[in-house]
Amino acid sequence: MAEDALSHPGLDKDAGEEFLQEAFQVMLEEGIRKGMDASEKVCDWKEPEQLQQILDLELKHDGEPQERLLERCRDVIRYSVKTCHPRFFNQLFSGLDPHALAGRLITEMLNTSQYTYEIAPVFVLMEEVVLRKLRELIGWEKGDGIFCPGGSISNMYAMNVARYHCFPDCKQKGNWAIPKLAAFTSRECHYSIQKGVAFLGIGTDNIYLVAVDEKGKMIPADLEKQINQAKSEGAFPFFVNATCGTTVLGAFDPLAEIADVCERHRIWLHVDAAWGGSALLSQRHRHLLDGIKRADSVAWNPHKMLMTGLQCSAFLLRDSSGMLQRCHCAKATYLFQTDKFYDMAYDRGDQTIQCGRKVDCFKLWLMWKANGTAGLERRVDRAFAFTRYLADEIKKREGFQLVVEPEFINLCFWYVPPSLRGQEGCDDYSVRLGK
Amino acid sequence: MAEDALSHPGLDKDAGEEFLQEAFQVMLEEGIRKGMDASEKVCDWKEPEQLQQILDLELKHDGEPQERLLERCRDVIRYSVKTCHPRFFNQLFSGLDPHALAGRLITEMLNTSQYTYEIAPVFVLMEEVVLRKLRELIGWEKGDGIFCPGGSISNMYAMNVARYHCFPDCKQKGNWAIPKLAAFTSRECHYSIQKGVAFLGIGTDNIYLVAVDEKGKMIPADLEKQINQAKSEGAFPFFVNATCGTTVLGAFDPLAEIADVCERHRIWLHVDAAWGGSALLSQRHRHLLDGIKRADSVAWNPHKMLMTGLQCSAFLLRDSSGMLQRCHCAKATYLFQTDKFYDMAYDRGDQTIQCGRKVDCFKLWLMWKANGTAGLERRVDRAFAFTRYLADEIKKREGFQLVVEPEFINLCFWYVPPSLRGQEGCDDYSVRLGK
């Protein structure tokens, strides 16, 4: 039996390469050419039961021939949503950048786990260059950071570092050894703030929701009120989350005024710019984030507006004293040996809560090299211009109504059915419109 | 300016496809053909300063021509570690499965975020089939689960669900409202347990480290002793982590006996089978995990031994009452609307701590369809057989010494330099050998 296993041939390299070549052509044809063609469907929609039958998903004892597997690849693409389609508007990302995709394909092929310089020499250096560039756009000359699996986890990093900053002992002793913490965020914030405080053992009741104005922006005076309220309840305010680009309205919280409040009360200011951060690339629109350089930390997802592809979420930190490392390190000596033959300052893997970690920097780096900062700026400006164009068209068209003038690239509007037009004054207008 | 942006052409589709075609050929040639060729180097090693000069990583104002970008792709591959190389032994993964890679490439092209059936119809169904298959191998007829960005985060999910199981109020009120928690794990466990308790606000001091025997396996009697110790200190034992396949020695904790202890004390049993879980595919070796079906949760990374590619980590749960959802949901109504046109039970995105979430199931599914369960079993048996072969060779060879007889596919050995041979009895032998 043992000899059987030894003598059984491993992978057939030639057959493997042939399959990859053919699968790649299926991907180009079915996914990219058809996917980007406005005359094709965004998705060949099937009900769950029907799709289950078509796909024959069950995993069986024996393998299948190559031809059948290629058909399967074709089906998987056909019945999936084409997020690169010009009419895909479902989420906060869309489109396909060929250079970013090339970077992603090579990343998958290399299958690197980004722990140390020894295992990821190119990507350790590259991650640092990319993060530095993002920090420069924020306005920080120094700092720290890391790519995380999505903005929700970046926001959790921010909370954990803020907690560590106030109470480093918490890492050893847990929340029981520290005062009850209070976090502050606007009512329009992303739901990951709620998920984060729950996960970190802080609890959703300890979020103080700050009021917003009619555009969805946090009201700094109410933030201050909430902070005083929390203090009067014996809680310790440790974390303010300001949002740049709220999920629904695309609102930008007023960072400079919020930073004033945070400074007065000495509270960590985190900016969730997962969605809006990319506006920093535009000379014309970066004023939306004025004051961001006063933040202690920032979450920024180039996988959204910049089209880098999932996942590409940077957690950025103004601190340059190594707080990220001290907060998260576990010093596993089998991986982060202290007697290596190169400068171990390059081994950043112990800054994270992960062990194995995907390379998320290469796709962004290659896309940036291809387009230059100038090209990315045009991409951002173009998204703003399209939004402006659509807003103007909506205003001209009967039966359509803007919810609020857009300042970012979210556009919220109502379609008013003929039966409701001209009845804005009625008591149940908004209820009926919502239905 | 706005009109400029509108009229500026978007992506050139033909040029984009041509670049992708060429980058793919670079990937095949430089990454796969050379990468899998034993006569080539695993890595063209450069010191950090030298590599920085070669790569010219800085991101600039203007973009670069396609030819230069292709050279850059070539360089990135050349100076990266080829994890598919037959002599790559650095970490707990290696090799390259062409079907898994094809699945990964298509996943990247589709760029799906796995929130809901609406946005990810194929992958919502597929994830469930794959997770069910993994649960069957554990021995569970029902259950729950989700793919996570790596085993460390899967282990954190386990802790969070265990905490929620004991004290559902913690989600709202934080750790301050519940007794001090105590977690139990062996001295040989993965460092993510330590990272997890720190992140979740439980604190590393509240881990009770259980003694191991000479093979690195947890001693159940000592587990019971530690539990009683924690109770006598007023702590609440909520979580026992047993490891299947420890990182260094590859030891399997005795699950059945540990499950007895957990049942007696009514404590959540989590099995970190990130590394060893894949042995469940082998009829011959699955006895190493006897008792795993009594676990409450399991972490299992097919990206390790099965060669699925990073990241593919399943968090599996015996509970089928929806605890995963209740523990993590935030009920964001803009994403998880409750008035959709299909059965919303398919929308699993609120079970996670993430918002956007990469598709991690397709590569495993396609690889499984290609090889069948039988082919994956051969792959696992082959890894065991190679390890046995190497262990026997080491025993025959002068100057080499096994640390412990392998029961899994980790093989730890010493090279004893000629000056130390025959001096095993000396006081400073192990110190000198270590140096």
C-alpha cells in the first residue's frame, strides 16, 4: 500500500498545462468577452432549485474527464453574475481592469503566503511601497499598515489597535481588566462597526450612535454630546469612527471638526474610507476628505472604486512606533526566527491576526504601474462625472426624484409611479412610495 | 472638466485582452514550467536592498507601456519563491493543482463577493455542497459552516460562537457583562489561539496551557486538572481547543478522551484541524481523528495538504439551529432585504464577520470534480507514504536523527555534525546540537 502510493504518478504536468490553457480561453470567451458586452445579459438568472439541477454540484467518488470539466467552467461562468458587465450596478464595485486581473492571476499561480521576506521577498517589498503611497495620499510622511481580507476586518484592526493604545494590558488580561469601552459612529456608518465591537467583546450596546444631518454627515456637536454622555455613564470613550463615503448616501463625515472633538477628548480617530478613500486620488474631489491626515487610522479599499478586484483593503496607521506589531504579535518562533541571515525587520507577518495571508498588493501595484497616478485620477474623476451626468438626467425626467444631491458617486433616487405624482404633500406619500 | 472625463475613453477591451493573453503565457512559462522544473531554482534569492533596485517598485505619475509591464510580471515571478517547485518545503503547503488553479483564475475573473444568492447564485449553492461534503467526512449529518480567510480567523469564529453559545448577551453587552472566560489548549497548539483570545478581548492570560506527552499530544488528565484549576480561580471554562496536526510535530490530540472531559464539564470542543483535517479523506489514516464528530466545531484548511491554494479554510459547526447567523448577524437592510423575490434562506452573507467575501469554494469544488474523492484520497496517502519513506531513509543515514517517529506528514530530524556524533550523553549535547 505504501509502495503503491509512492509509485502512483503525481500530477501530469502536460495535461495540467493543457487544461489551464483551455480553461483560460473559456474564461476569456465566456467571462470577459461576453461579460463586458452590453448586449449580453448580466446574469442568466435561474431559481435556486433549477440551478442546482443544471449544475450537478455533488462531489463524487470518481473524477471527471477534462472535457466535462471545461463545460463545468463554462456553466459556472454562464450562470454567475458578470460583475465586469457595463450594466452591473448591484454593489460598490464593478468593471474589470485587465492589469489588475493579470496581477491577480499571477498572484494565484504563485500561491504565496505573505509571512516573511524569506517566503515572499518581492511582495514584502511591494506591499510596503503600495502602503506608503496610500499613506502619502492621506498626507502622512510616516506610518504603518497592512492589507486585510476586506474593510470589515480593517475596521476591526482599528478598534483593536485603539483599545491596545489605551490599555495595552488588555491583550493579556482581557476586557475584564479595563473600564467599559465606548465607541462612537454615525447612524449612517457601515454595519461592520457593529460586527466589530461584537467580535472584539466590546458589545453593540457600547456603540453610541451619533446623529447625522440631512445629507447623512455626522454632526460633530452631537458627537461631543454623546462622548460626554458616555463619560457620565462611567464608560471610557476609546474610538471614534468617521465614515468617508457612507454605504447608502455616499456621505463624507466632516473630518476636521471631528478631529477637533477627538483631540479635545483624546480619543482615537479612525476613518472608514473603505468606499470614499479613492477620492484622494483626485485633485478635484479630494477636498471631501479634508482633515483625514489628522486620523489615527484609516481603512481604504482599492477593490471598490479603483477596480482592483476583491480583496484589496488597506488598514493604515499614523503610528510609526511599531504599535501594529506589538498589538498583534504572538512571536511564534518556528516562523519568525530571530537568527535569520537577513534583516528581520522585513518579516511583517506577526503584525496580523492571520497566519497565512494572501498577497493583495500585486494587483494594485501592477494596475498603478500601468495607469500611473494620473490614469487612476482620471478613473476617479470619470466616476464622479458619470454620477453628475446621471443626476442631471434624473432631474430632467418626469417621475424620477433625487433623494439628495450627490457629492460622491452614490446616486439615490425614487421612481415615482404615475399614481403618486404630484402628491408629495400627502401624509402617506413616503410610505406608499417605499412600497 | 466634467465633459472631459465623460468623453475620455474607458478601457480598451482589445488591448486589455491582448495583455491578459500575454501575461498568461508569461505565467505559464516563467511560473509554471520553470517553477515545477526541479533543475531550476526554487527562488532566485536577492538581498532586500538589491531586490529593491532590480524591481523599481515606486509608483509614479505616468503609466508604462505594455511591454515593460510584461517584463515586470516576468521579474515578479522570477524573484518570487516558486511554491509549486518540487523542492519547496518551507511551509505547510506546496505543489500546484491545475484544476484548483483554473478555479482560482476564474474566481478572480468573476470577482464575485459572496453575500447573497442574487449576487452569487452559483457560489452560494456550491459553497453549501462543499461544506456539506466536509461535514460528512467529519461524520455530521447536519450542521453549518462558512469559508474564512485562513485558519486563524476560522479559529476565532470558533471562539466567538462558543462565547455566544454560553452567553448570547455578550454580543450586546461585551465581556464586562459575563464572567471571566477560560480557554484551554495544548502547549503545542497553533499561535492563532493566542492571537484569537487577544483579539476577542478575552486576553492571553486566560488561556490555560495543557501539558503534552512526548509525542506532542494533549494529556486529557491534565486538561481536566486545568479546568478544575480555572474553576477554582473563579473563571468560566468556555472553550477547549484540540489540535489535529500540530504545526511542528504534526501531533494529533486524543479527541475521544478530550470529548469525554468536555462533556463532563459541558465545554465547547473546537478542533483545529487546519493542518490535519485532510487525513479524513484517507480510509487508512482517518483514525488519527477518531472522535472528531463529537466536536462542536472544526477548522479545516484544504489549502494546505490538498493543494487547493490560498485561501481555502472551512469553519464547520455541528449546530444546525442557525447559531452562526445569530452570533454574527447585523441585519443590514440595504444588503439583506427581507422582501426579495427568492427564498432568502440562501442569503448567507450575514453569517460572517466580513462584508465583501471572496469565493473560496470553487477551486476546491473543481479540483474535487477532477480528482474525485478517490483521487484526493490517493493524494493524502501519497503524502503519508513519502513521509514514511523519508523517515526510513533518515534512520539509515549516519549523522541524521529523528526527533520523533512521524504519525502524520511532518518529519522533524536533526543533522548531527561529525564533531557531536556519539556524544548524546553529554550535558550540553542538545544546546550544541541546536546551535
